[in-house]
Amino acid sequence: MGVVEVRNLVKHYGTIEAVKGISFSVEKGEIFGLIGPNGAGKTTTLRIISTLLTITSGSIKIMNYDLQKEPDEVRKIISYLPEDAGAYKNLTGKRYLEFIANFFEKNNLQQMVAKGEEIADLGDRINDKVDTYSKGMMRKLLVGRALMINPKLAILDEPTSGLDVNNAQEIRRLIKSTAKDGTTILLSSHNMLEVEFLCNRIALISDGVIIEEGTPKNLMEKYNAKNVEEVFTKVVK
Amino acid sequence: MSALGNIIKKELRELMTPSTFVPIIIIAILFGSLGNAIGSIEEELEEKPIIGYIDTDNSNLSQIATFILEVNADVVFNSSDLNEKEIGIEELKEKDGIALLVIPSNFSENILNNKSGDLEIYWIMKGAGVFDSLSSSAVDYLITIINKNISYELISTNTSVNATIALTPTSRDDTTYFKGRVLVGVSPNDVAGVLSSQSTIIPIVMMMIIIMAGSIVISSMALEKENKTLETLLTLPVKRVSIVAGKIIASAIIGLILAIIYIIGFSYYMTSFQFSGPVSLISLGLVLSTGDFLILGLSVFVTLIAALSLCMFLGTMAKNFKSAQTLTFPVTILALIPMFMTMFKDFDTLPLALKGFLFAIPFSHPMMAPRALIFDDYMLVLSGIIYVLIFSIIMIFIVVYIFKTDRLLTGSIKKKKVLNLKEQKKR
């Protein structure tokens, strides 16, 4: 049994069919990437798995918890990083991390916050108000927030969005080491190099349907492509 | 299309939204309903005042008085027997009368002996709102006419009375029946006078507290959306009801502090005018006890919870801080309506439909409570507290339900937009 088990997932917004019966599973410690064009249904899928949106039909199990029946249990073991997330502007970076850590860890709160500070790597600026942060600093703080809680499943929507090359590389390295420590990662990205570098397996989603799934290497061989970007352009026409 | 025309078209499209028109429509309806209420008051004023009189003097001078009353008022009770005073008062109460005038047997004798002729006036006061005291003013005016006519009679018949009595031959001895109390030596204008500042300031203060605390909650929800913190919050291991309750309780604490400040200010305010003016409220027994203040505080607090839960509901619709400002408008309107109504009319004197309307607005209750508590109308205050509490619970349930649906994040998708999207996809 995988950490994530998605079966025939369908999501309607009114009469719009955003997701049309997708199925996939993610194993423990795996980095699984959802890639696809804009409006394909990636973020909707991630939001559903994060318990933010309801399921129209189908089923999702996270570590054997039924997402529809036990959302509160699921929230204890996941961490979601939305693409355009923000933090409370009147708090300092550190107070924000403490606020989040309070929901998870009562005994070793400072240890968890220290991990968040280390991941965010903001130096003394961690004691400044979030309001004064640049877009990149904000993203690093949020990645720190998402990974400090040692989630069983980290759901990362465009994790390096807004980061410069150096910071993006640092975050990618961190995601890899987090997965090695046993955290399962489900991510979406438009950066195909990032996907190729990070993901053990990928699923290409288009118009609410998974049209291809496999390891980057296998897909590149199947489509006789030099990289995942070429696979993408060949599959998603 | 010219560049100017293009810009105008774009601006009109952006401005022609429900949020632009709904507030104006609500204001129009509000003014319309206020106009109707004022119209009914005007009709009330145009009618002759309903009165009764007992003339035990039956003299030439007293007959001048009764003649003026018969011509200018709707006399529903008259007698020459002083023992029928209570019967007369009861009859006037039944027939929506304003006052019973009693002319004592020594009325003309006193005047002719250079003493003021005493007119005993038993007022039946129905409300202490600004418009409520207008009907008693009509009777006041009749007494002025009686005074002038008796004065004219004394002067024109060369009666040997001194100038003071000739110019002011009558004096008044007022007794007011109001909300089950008999206020001796006090006219309705005196009562309305001492309660008028309370009638205007309390509703204004209450309205301000509701609007201030309400906008805190709406803005809080709007900022969660605008700063993109809501999604993270909703994926944390915390129950939706805790998020809703947390926001309401935090704002309620701020609101409670505001309410305490209000109550302290109000108690000092009450103390200050208990000893001022022509009438002492203490001597009339018109004061709030400690228990009354606690009930008033409770009324203010539950109303704050109601306001905050309503604002949470509105806040779920806010897309950003700007739209939150628009969404405070319905709350402002709901606070303004009872503010004006309680300033101008007493709850007891409103038509039944308006009574129901005023009672249904949760914010009315703490505005009506002080006066109701002064006159021991605990039924109105306690039933109001229960109603507001039920309203709050229902609103909180609705908000928690919305928090459990997609609506909070996705909003509503219009059919037209859906069709457009479908067409785009087909292409």
C-alpha cells in the first residue's frame, strides 16, 4: 500500500470537469511529480489531496486514511505548500514558524522551529517582520514551514517558484534529502529540468486526464527524447 | 471605437457589479421604509388629540376650558364627578388617549381671588422617543389656548384680578402614567427630556461598536485570502469550527473590551444626569440596578457575537481587503436602522410590523435594552438576548458549513462563465 492512493478521482466546479477520473499512487520516500500545461488539473489534484477541496467522485487514501472520512487525521501527517502562498505579515519569520509548529509539536516546539529556521536560511532576518521580506525570502520561509514538521507527505506546488538559481538549487537539494529521510513528496512544477532532477516518477496530466506516467528515464526512452521537456512537448500537443 | 470610448466601456463593465448597486438599493429601501414610518407619525399629528376631562367647577371660566377641549380635541370621556377620575384614566388607556384634564371645584374661585386656577393633568405616556412626545405637545398647546382664552375673558370683562393672574390665570399639576409607573409632578416632556440624551447617544455608541468589531472580522477573513494564508491555515491539523471560533472569540474579546468601556462610560453617564435637569431620575425610581447593568452587558456581548458571526459569514465572501470594505455596508445598514428607529420611537409605540422588523434585527436589542430595563421590561430584553443568541448559533453553523465546502476558496462560478470556458475548450 502506497502513501498516496488516488483512485478514479473526479472533480467538478459547477459544470466544469477539472479532473476526469485520474488514478495514481506514490510510494514511501518517493518524489512524484505532476506535470502538465496550465489548467490541466494539477493544482486542483494537489488541493484535493491537501483536504482543501471536496471530491466529486473517486477515492483518495493517505497512509490508509480515507481523505473524505478522516480529513482531520490526514491533516496531521501532510504539509502543503501552495504555489502563491503567503505568511502573516505582522509576525516575524520566527513567530510565524512558532505559530505553525504549535499545531504539531507541543513538547519539542523549539527543535521544530530551529529546523524551520535552518531550512529557511534567512539568518538574522528571521527575526524581522514577514512584511519586509522579498518574494524569495518569503518562499524560503514557507519551504521551511512546510518541511520543518517532518510530514509523512509533503505536497509542494511549484516549490521553487520565485527563487533565484542558487536558492532554487538549495531547495531542490533539501527536497531530495527530505525524501531520503523518509518523507514522501508530491510536487507539481513547470520547470522540466527541476522535475527531471528531483522526481523518481512523473505523471503527465492534460485536460484533467493522466496521459502518461513513469520514471523520467523510461519516458525519455519511450519518446526518444533528450530530456523531460521534449517528452512533455511530444505528449502534450 | 476611440481610445476614450474603449476606456469608458471597460470602466463601466468593472463598475456595473452587484456590489455597486446593492448598497444603493438597500439605502433606497431604507429611506422608503423610514418615509413610511414618518408618514404615519405625520398622520398621527394631524389627528385631534384624544383626551378626557372632568369639570367639577362648572363655572363660566371652566366652561371656556371645556369648550376649547371639545372643539380642538377628540373628547372620549367627560364627567363632572371627581370620583370618576380612575374610570376616566382607564377609558383613555383603552382608547389610546393622551391625557385626562381635571378642573377642580375651586378653579374659577381661585382665579377670581388672585390665585392661579389649578389644572390637574393626568398624562398617559406611551413612549419616550423623540416622536413619541409630539402627541403630548398637542395637548400642551391646547392648555396654552385655554390659558389665553381665560386671560382674554378676564381682561375683556374687566374682572378685578391682578395683572399676573390676568395674563397667566392657570397653573398645571402634572402626573404621568408611563410603563406601569405613576410619576407625580412630572410631564411627558420632562420624562422625554431626561431620557432624550440616552435615546440618541446609546444607539450611536452601540452602532459604532458593532461596525468597528464587525469590520475587524471581515477584514481578517479578507486579509487571509489576500495574503494567501488561508490555504495553509485550512491544511493544518485544526478543526474548521476551531478556526471560526478562534476568529470570533478573538474579535469578541476586543469587542468585550469595547463593551466594558461602553458600560463604564454609560454608568458614569447615567450617574451624571440622575442629579441634573428639572427631574431627578432617582426620585422617580428610574435607575438601573447592578443586575440591570449585567443584563445590559450580556445583551451587548451576545449582540457582538451575533455581529461577528454575521461578519464572518460576509467575510467568507470577501475576495480581498477592498471587497471587505464593501461587505461592511450591510452591517452598517443593519446597525443604522435600529439606531434611527430607537432614537425616534419607543418600541411599544411602533406599529406591529415595524416592531417585528426591529426585533428581527439583532443589533436593535442592546439599543432598546437600557430604556426597557429602566422600566422593568425584562421580557423584551431577555427574549431579545435569547433571540440574538439563537441567531448567533445559526450564523456560526452556516459559517462552519461554508468552511467545509469549496466555496471559501473557489467562490461561485457563474453559468455564463462556465459556458464560455466550455466553448474555449472546444476550440
